[in-house]
Amino acid sequence: MGKRDSSILYLVLGIYSLMVNWYYNHNLILLLISYIFWPLYLIYELLTGHLSGGMWKEIPLSYFK
């Protein structure tokens, strides 16, 4: 059961990285690259500060407004 939970989390974080990338870039090529290397992309976004100040929560909500 633990493996299934981790695979769901892996899928959700991958989709989250695509949402963050599309919010900032609007480029299909960069979207594809971030889909392949999404763990590195999320670490990059965290280190550069793009997800600070509540943006980690605001970005997904912007797709449902």
C-alpha cells in the first residue's frame, strides 16, 4: 500500500510542477522539459523564490478561478 501512496504523490507533484511552469513561462517546450525533469524543476523554483510568499498556493488556485 505504501508504494501506491508514493506513486500518487509522485503524480500530484509532477502535475503541480507543470502548473507552476505554465504559470511562469507559457511555453510548450519548457513544459515538456519540466515534465521530464520535474523534481529538479521544483527544487529550482524553491531555491529561486518563485514559490515563496504564498505563491505555492496561489498558482494552483489561479487555474480554477
